[in-house]
Amino acid sequence: MVEHDVLSATREAYDAAAPVYAQLFRGELRDRPLDRAILSAFAELVGASGDGQVADLGCGPGHITAYLDELGLAAFGVDASPAMIELARQAYPGLRFDVGSMAAVNIADGVLGGVLSRWSVIHTPPQELPVILAEFHRVLAPGGHLLIGFSASDDPSHPTQVFDHTVAPAYRWSPDHLAAMLRESGLAEVARMVRRPQPTDRRQFQEIHLLARKA
């Protein structure tokens, strides 16, 4: 019940903020060469392993899904917010966007070449994250790749740290702790990128991208 309430509150908050959010983040990759680099590496690895589809889970207004499409991937987006999905469909009518939950993706087992989770787990209560990671593992094909982005906690001895996100309460994670959770879910870390905060960033947190592979 608590988890359902958290999801409902988060969905409603993003529905209300969708137009402003889309405007703020539409061109975010333009000034983020490191983000473009890790997304390109992810796309190259997925492309080299076959022709599997890629799910952008928590896609928001769809701008990153569209970027993956530009990189040559058969990408589609999923988000819990109907307002975000409507904006994504309007902005990128040639791509597929579905309303859905990361905890129960409407995809058969083992069919995806890649999963992108870019800041989409930050509102997930810590006790629920293993369910999400298990779902990522379920939908990935053997050899498929996951790229997960999140904000890092300041103190590695604490697995999570709550912070006041603009839209809804959120969590920062210890990178080593989250990498261990990935291993427990059957996803082995391949690489990680640490981006330290820049003076122009909205939040002065380290940003982490973990790249993992399903055995």
C-alpha cells in the first residue's frame, strides 16, 4: 500500500510538472559531452550484440529515447506519467512510447538488447529497488546491457541518502552498494562513469552511470 501511494504521488507530481520538465531538459545533452559518450558506448555495445530492442524505462518527455534512435538503436520509451508520454508522442511521433511501470514491464522475458534507466530509479524506495533490478534482468536477453544513471550519496558507508528533489522526494545511492545489488540481480558491472558537479549544475551531486551486462 505504501509503495502504491509513493508511485501514485510521484506519477501525479510528474504529470503536473510535465510541460516545464520537458522544456528544461529537451536540450540537456547539448552541454553534456560525457553523457553523450556513455550513451554512445551503450549504443555500440547493444548494437554489437544483435538487433534487440532497447527500452528507455522512465523516459519522461522522450528526448533520450530519441537520441538512442539517432544512434541507430530500435528504442522505445516507457513512463508511469501519462502526461510525459503524451508530450513524448507529440514531440517524436515516429517513435513508440507506452505508459507503464518499471516494476512490471509489459515485455516478454529475455527479448531486449538493452535497458536504459536514466535517473528513473531515484524515486524508488530502497526496499523496492531489488524488484526493479530483477525486472531489468528479466526483460534483458543474455548478453544484453543495462545503463543506469543516478545521483551518488556523499557517504559511501550509507547505501542511500534522501534529498529534496524538485518534483518528488528522491534518493541518492552509494555506487558500490548499487553495483552490488546489480550483481545480486545477475547483472555484472562492465564500467562506470563518475561525473563531478559543475558550477552550472542544478544540484551539486556526483552523477553516476553504471554499465552492466546480463550473463
